[in-house]
Amino acid sequence: MRLAVFAVLALAGTGDAAAETCGPLAVKVPAKFDLNTKFDAAVPELVDFGDRSLDPFFERLARVARGTPGAIVRIGAYGDSNWTNDRVSGEIRRRLQAAFGDAGHGWVSFGIAWGWYHHQNLQHGTTGTWSVWNPTQNFKLDGLYGFAGSSAESTQVGATAWVETAKTGEPVGTAVATFEMSYLAQPKGGSFEVIIDGESKEIVESDATKPEMKFLRYKVKDGPHKLVVKVKKGRVRLYGVALERDTTGVIVDGIGINGLSAITWQRFNEASLLAGLARRGHDLVFEQTGTNMWSPQKHLPLLTKVIEQWRSALPKATYMLWSPADFMHPDTNKSEPRMLQATKEKHEIAKANKIAYWDQYGAMGGWGSAVKFHKIGWDSPDGVHFGPYLSAYIGERFVYTLLRELARRVEKDPKLGCKR
């Protein structure tokens, strides 16, 4: 019910007729939130430190809002352990798709890199034995984690990795029209079978003279489907799969990587990272880290390198940094002082690189907010990680921030999103 109400509030005046005439676009920003506390803070504005760096994203989003045929906005949302379970990105996905259209779930990695790696409004898993490599806890020296920080490898004949659309009745994610999966072609690579809805599509040989990310694309009739990858022989290493639809709307790639920081970003093989990012073609890419960043002097140079990689792979995209979340110090049960400093650092890094910035720390209420959320049970018992309510709280406020900014831009430029 919450999503249905939000969809009505979020957008009016869209559809094919609006797209053809390009008349006025009414973007209604919700007057109140679904999730509230007695200590809510004002939601911070988006800050654009660039030369109108947010313009391309909101132009694209306005095209989607007008119902322009074929218009899709793709968002790449990186986060640390608070995002590994897709709760924050899942809330963002549901709300944006309720407002603008469900263009597909987007990316999910094969394998379960962490016990709590699970995407919202999607079914996925493995059978048999898999080693799941990642840059933070189960290293592989080659750094071939793709763009999403995870690759799953198996030598067990018959082992499978699978993904399936959401169960009937879920608000989004119940249909797919295209599966695009990626895998590692490598010396002495094995073979695997691709099966969709129980039907074998092909057997793929992954042997190659040198390591290279490769892609397989399968079109299906828009609707519920299941894709299975089965090891046939030898060593098979997979990255993941993107689920998309041929309909106007929004896609949110939720890329949660436990322990992600400016330091652990450096463990990605750059060629693999860039190849995956370029293939996804995000219109907006942002990251929410800082909880695991305890080296202030390294923050600016290392995160600047990450931003430079984004620019190399996605030269037309919009880039954004989020401040970290407040959390409780385990010894004092008070806010961790380092997060206040890390928030200031993220602000200055965004400014130095002339990109966008959003203050998640401020959206929570700033210093002391983690203690307040802990008292009402919205976080996890450790006082560090988000619980379901706090995840949804942050996701709702970020979507509100996007809608508020879009409404302001449409008011200033009524032809935003029109063909010019």
C-alpha cells in the first residue's frame, strides 16, 4: 500500500500522450514521509560541486517521467555492509520504479559472497560448492571481481548458480525480458550450460589465451523467468547477471560489498572493473562508504582514483558521493567521532572532484542520531548496521531528495526531458 500511494504522489502527467506533445510535466513531491520518528531532521539538498554535473541525469529522468518510449535511467549504487542485503538500494529501487516504471531489477552477482548477501524482490542462489572471491574478505590476487566486487568459481560438475524473478504479488521485479550475464574467459577455463526455464540454451567454453570478461545475452518474453548456469567440466568463474525489460522506467543496480572503503576499492583489477561498468552504462553512479575508512590522509587520493575510474568507464554519467552513516562506538555507546570527520572528508572529496554530494549523515540527524535510532530498535543490535526500518528510512529520503530536485528543475524549465 505504501508504494502504491507513493506512485500516485510522485508523478502526474506522464504517458505516451505527454511524450508526444511534451506538455507540462507535474512532479508532485510527497508532503509527508511514510517512515517517521520524533527526532526527524530536515532532509539535506543535493549539492552539485561540478559545472552542472547533475543536469544530464535529471534530463534523462525527466524523459522517463514523460513516458518517452525506450527511455531508461540506470543507477549504480555502491555501498558497504549496510548495503550488502540490498535493503537501502531495494527501497530506492521500489520507490523509483513505483513512480517511474519498472525497467528491470538490474544487477545481481552470482554466488553468496557474504551470508547476508540477498537482493530484494528477486530470487537467487547456488547449489554445490562455490568459492566466491571478493576484495574485502576472500581475496584473489588477480583482483578479477568485475565491477560489483564479487566473482564465483566452481570446479564441481553439476554445481549451479541461478537467478529468478520475484514471486507473484511482489511490488516490482516480477518480470524480465533480457538476461545479460558475464563470466571470465581464462586459460584452462571449463565449460558451463545456460538453462532458461528448464530449457538448455547453449554450452559455453570459457577457455581462452588470457583472462577476459565476456558477456552472454538472452532475450525472453517479458514475464517471470529463471536462469540457471550449470558447471559441465573444469574451472568455471562467473560474475553475475543483469535483468532488464524493454519498457520505460528505472533500473537500480544495488552493489553492496561488505567492508568497502577507499582502500579496498584499490584491490579491484582495473580492466575488469572498467569493462563491467562500461557495459552497464549507468546514468548515475554513487557510493556510500566511510564506515571502514580509518586513514584520513588516504581518503582524498584513493577515492579520487575511484572517481577517475568512473569517469573513464562512464564518461557521460553523473557521479555522486554520499557521506557515511552515523553509528555507535561499541565502548561508549555514543556516536563514533570518526564518522563526523569522514563526513567532512567526503564533502571535500566531492568538492575537489567537482561532482555531486548527498549528506546521509545529516539525513539521519547528524551526531547522536545513531543512539536515537538504536533506542527505538531501527538499527541492528551491534549499533553499527542498519535494520530494516532504518534502511527503508534512508532509501525513502534519498528518493524524496531526487523528486524534490526534479520538481524544482521542471518548474524552472517546463520543457525538461523534451526532445530538443
